[in-house]
Amino acid sequence: MTQQSIRQIFHRPRFRLAAFLALAGAGILALQFFFLAHGDSSVRLSAAEQIVHALITVVTLLSLAGLALLIHRPETQFGSPSETFRRASSYSVLGSLGILLIIGCLSVWDIGGQSAAGLGTCLLVTLLGVPMLLLSLRQLYWLDRLAQLRPHKYSRRVRAIIFGGAGLVMFVEVLRSANMPSVGTLSAILVAVIAIATLFSGWRRAWLSSLSKSEKYKGFAVSFLGSVLSVCILVLLNSGSSDAGTVLRRVLPGADVLTTLIFVLVCLNYARISIVLLLSLPTAGVMDRRLREVRALATLSRNITHVNDSGELMRSVAIMVRDVCGAQAVWIERIDQKKEISYALGIKRNALKRLYKGGHLQSLLDAEKYCFHADDLDKLPQLQDLRLDSARNIRSLMVAPLMQDRKIVGALFAGHPDEFVFEHEDVALLTAFADTVSIALENAWLFEKSMKSERYKSQMRVAHDVQRKLLPESVPRVAGLDIAAYSSPAYEVGGDYYDFVRLADDRLCAVVADVSGKGISAAFYMAEIKGIVLALAPECGSPGELVCKVNKAVHGSMEKRSFITMIAVAWDPHAAELSLVRAGHTPLLIHQDGRTQTYTPKGLGVGLVGPGIFDSALQEMTLDVHPGDKVLLFTDGVNEVHNEDKGELGLERLKDILSEHDNFKAESLLGRIVRLVAEFGGEVLQHDDVTVVTMIFGEGVGQEANRDRKQAEAVVN
Amino acid sequence: MSNFSISVRNHDLATVLHISGFLDAHTAPQLESRLESLIKDGVYKLVVNFDELDYISSAGLGVFMVFIEEVRSNEGDIKLVQMKPKVFTVFDLLGFPMLFDILDNEDEAFVRFSEKGGSQDSSSDAEQDVNDSSEIRRGPQ
């Protein structure tokens, strides 16, 4: 368990690297002691100096190991290649400047020249030499990072060659310092091999082209400076006049060659990068543009699938066109239903209204068929009014149509106050945008439309519920009379109405009405009729008077093509009579004495004519009713229900049902009729409102009228 | 769905509209716009032949009410002829025979028109009332 976890830790790359460095350092230290003690080095140190020197070197090596731990971080810490490159190149310059500063200090104090005597000098040499070595090693780290930015299949080998080679150079140099000068050539060869290897290691530099224009300029300046500085360091390190090499050698044998190697690599790397960048500078603008185009189109495609709000969509499109095409004003005009500026960016809508009157630009688009592009509006006589009204807001202009089903439904405009702003690529891009936007806007517009129809539907549901409440919730329960009623509109709302009211003489009066036409307008009249009937009934002595007064109230206020048919029956339990009036309505069916009869007294539809004709035409009938008599009131949706094969339902079938029906429950008779209508209509959509009222007179009609009447009052009120 | 058609034929004494098919809420606007354009052109003597009309709904009936007042105030009329019994029942239920001349055939209608305006033949009190245009539709206009 513990062993396993230790092994796991040891397998982590940074620990392995640290351990490797610590071991290598220990080995080098041992070698150094050995050769310093026994070799014939030009520098001779006292015992105390040797101890201090050794201690400092140990600290150095430990800090190197620590550094390795610190710098070996996961890749994710670094962002884009451009970010890594920025940090690496700026470090290269700063590090090189630091080393040059140290070299400068060395030459000022002339440390190397003194033949290394004295503890203070020894300390100073170590204090200046160790940072120099660390700075150089840090350069190597950043070089490695750059090479790893875009690894290829050989990069691991190349890396091994570089690091292994560097270790080998160190070893060779330690040998050389131990009075074996013959190996000097070997280290030179090694340096050359490593330099060639590093040239191969970093051939993949494609990411450089993804830098933006300004990044390229900066990158070129920094990497050029970096390579120049590294050349300076190389010269100073290896010229006889400088003591930098000596000082480094004294810190660690071979450190001078290692530093030389590192700066050869730095120089080669940054020289190459600066050349690549220099060559790509002329096309930097184009590359920038392409990148922006690609990003913009990617964003647009994303928005198409996610944005259902057309306003939001047009906003993002306008911003993209502005940024990518370099336009200052972008606007979208919709011309399919309502001609309007749907969105404007960078220009006031009022200015646009002045800019073109009544779709002038759209006619341009029609003439040019696809895309319109003007470099300088001032030079276009046909755009005279446009130019004059524009208040010089726009001089360059591009227009691309928004197409849906090969029809122009809108246009995408991009304008700029300067002339000759837009390139041909801009026009092509605007067209590409417009094509994509058409699809997206179509989606968004359809979505908004469906939202509207959804709202309409929910309003219709509310209307349906409201109208439901206009009809009686229940039928009156009267002794001696059983009543049942049913009403169903063909659509959400209908024009059928039924109600039970009390007349002035307290007779119960059943009213059934049917407004001509269907749907909303019928529903409004239906509501109006209910109000009128409820208001007038208590003042009317007979159903005839009620219907005449209703006609008087609505005549003249209805549409000419609309009218209402009504039937009203009032029951007098005392006299065992039914008073019946019919204003253009379907007849009353009554089953009595073993047969079913149709009663169709004369009467005009309500609202057709004024009171003069209406009142004189209306005929009131009185029927005697006896227990067991069945009465049926209905609207024409019942007898005119259609069926593809059997035609119309007709009155005969209703009469048959009345005759066949063998119990005295109004509800059961109603159920049979409603079922008949539904079955007869079959699959066909109900196309007219259906209302049925059934009344069956019970035992005791007439003889027990008074008692019934009292009971009826008690129940109804 | 739209199995309704109108054909217009000019006669010396009146203009005859031959309607066929179904006259309901969907097809009524067709007839209404046809009548409207005829009346706009000053045609006030109209005969509507119902010979081939299979069905009429309340919305179809309403169309005739829209124009009757204007036509009669210009000494014309709309006469309805050759109705099938089923169609006549609908007119009858609503009391239209009191408002309109509903006749057996076109010739009868022409005879009525030739007799001066169509309001001379009043055989009942009710009909006389109807033809008194002041009684029909005192609309807001």
C-alpha cells in the first residue's frame, strides 16, 4: 500500500526529473571535488575556499532541483500559443538582459582577472555565476515549452537529444577541466549536433500564423531583439576579454559551454521565429480578417440554433458585420409583411428614414438581383435623393438580400461614412452572412408567430370558459316538469344560447336562440342576447312580448347580415298550457296523445326587421300539455348535422326518438338525442353549434298546479 | 370545400344570378362580393335562381338582407326563384317569404319586374309592410 503510493509519487514526471537532477548534481559535485583536488587546474583554492565553494554549489544544485520541480507544470496552465509565445519571448529578452547585466558587473569589478584568491572574491563569483547559470537554464526551459507547443512525432527524440546532449557536454567539460584538453573538440561537435537537432525540433510553427496582426508585429520585434541579445551573450562568453566564461566554469565545470549551447539554441530559435514572422507580416491583415470571419461565422451558426428571439439574433448579426466588414452602420430591413427597419446599429433610425424613402434601396436590390455595392454614394446620380437626405452619414454602402423560398423578405445593409471602404471580399462576406441570417431569422420569426398563435389559442380557451358560464349551470327543478339541456359550440365559442327565466306573471319560460354565423361575432351577439333577455323577462307578460322587445332592442344595432332565431315557451302549470312563439327558429316538437307533432307558428328572425313588421308577423300559440307529454327545443345544428353518406339528420329522426322514448326522464331523452347527433355526424367535424332542451311533463300537471307552483318557486329561487 | 359557384346572366328586365352548390358561412362572402359589385354598377333588379343550390345556412340567408334595403330604395328588388323544397324550408322557417318574393321560376320574376318595381303585387298586408323600405333595417347608416 505504502510502497505503491511511493512508487506512484516517484512515477510523476516532475519527481523523476527532480531526482535525476539531484543525482546528476551529486555526481558532478563528486567529480568536481575529485578533479579540483587532484587536477592541474589554473585556479588554486584554499581549503576554506573550497568548502564555501562546495556549499554554495550544493545550494545551487538543490535550488536547480527545486526549480525543476516548479517549472515542470502541467500543460493546462498555459493558454493559447500566442500567450505562451508572448511569455517565452519576453522572458528570453529579460533573461538575456539579466545575463548581460551580470557580465557587465563582472567586467567592472574585474573579478575573473584576479587569480581567484580570497574568500570574498570566491563568494562574489559564486553569487554572480549561479544566477547567470540559472537564467540560462530558464531560457532552456522556455525553449522547451515553445517546442512543445505543437509537438510532432519526433519531438520526444529531439528533446532527448537536446537534454542528453547538454548533460554529455557538461560531462565532457568536467573531464576537460581535469586537464584533458583533447576532448574540447568533442564538446564543440556535440554543441553543433544539438544545434542541428533543435533546428528540427521546432519546425512546426503554424501557430505563428494564428497570431493577430499586432501580435505579429510585437512578436517579431521581441524575437528579433532576443536573437540579437543572445548573439551578444555568445560573443561575450567566448571572447578572451570577458571573464564570464571563467566565472561560470568556477561555479560548475562545463557551465560556460552549457550556457553557450543554450544561447546558440535561443539565437537559432528566435532568429527563425523572427524570420517567419517577418515573412508573414504583409499577409497579417488578411489572416486577421480570415480568422475573424471564421470566428464570426462560427458564432453565427451557434446563435442560429440557440437564439429564438429575433431581436437578439439581429443584434449579434449586426455586431458581427460591423466588426468583420469594418462597417460603421449596420441595419436590417424587413420587407415581407411590414416594411420596417427591424434593427439598426451605429446609426439612428431617424437618420435611416431620411436615408431612403419608401424602400428605395430595395428597388436597387431588385435591379441588381443579388447584391448591391456602392463605393461612393456621392458619385451615383441615381441615388441623388438618398445622398441628399443622408446628411452625409453613409458614403460606402453594401446591401445583401435576405431570401426565404427564393423571395426577398428583407435586406442586410452595411455602410460607412468614408468612400471606398468595402472590398469585394466584404461584399461576398455580407452575402454569406445574409444567407445564413435568412435561415436564422426565418426560424426566429416563425417562433414568434407560433407564440402569437399560442396566445390566441389560450385567449380562445378563456373565451370558451367565459361563454360556458353564460349558459345556465343547471336546469331549474320544478314540480311537474322535468327539464334537461345541452349545448356545445362547433368551435371554441358559438352563437347558441338557452336559458330559463321567469316572466312577470311568474311563469317559467324556456328560451333557445341561435345567432347566425359562428365563432367570435356570434359569441358577442349571444352574450348581448343573454343580457337583454335577463333584463326584459321580468317585465314581460308573455313569451311573445319578450321576443318582440328583444327584437326592438337589437334591431338596428346588428350587422345587416346577422340575425338571431329564437324560440320561447312559457309554461303555465295552473292552466296546463304552453305558450309558444317562434322567431325564425327551428320548430318545436311535442309528443302527446301517442304522436309527435311539429309546431311552427309564424315569426321572423330577430333583428331582421323593425318592430312594425316583426310584431305583426309574430304569432303566439297556446298548447295544452298533459302529464307524459314530451317537448323538444333545439337549434338547427341538430337537425342539419351532416353525414357524407346519409345526408342531413332531419326532423323525422328526431320525431322518431320522441315517439320511441319510453321513460319520463328528460335527461335520458336528451342523452339519446345528443348521442344520435354525435353518431350521425360520425368522423365529420362538428360544423355548427348544437343545443338541445328537453322537457317532460310529470304527474299532477293542472290539478295540483298551485302546490306545484309553490314548490317551483321554492326550488327555482 | 368551395363547391359553390355563381353565374350571372343579363336579361332585358333583370339580371339573373344562378347559384349552385352549398351556400354557407364559407361561401357566403363570394355571393356577397358578387352582389355588391353588381349593385355598385347600378344593377338593382336582381333575380337569384336557386335551381342548383343544394344547401343554404343562416349565414347564406344573411347575404340577401345586406342589400335588400339599398336595392328597394332604388326601385329594384331581389327576387328568389326555383328553390328546392329543402332550401325553401330554411327560408320559410326564418320568415323570409314575408320579406322577399319567392317565386317558382324566372319568368314570374320578370313579370313582376315588368309590373313596375315589384312592389305592386302585394297580396298580403305583411308583404306590403316589408316593401315599405322604411320598415326594413333602420340601420345606423
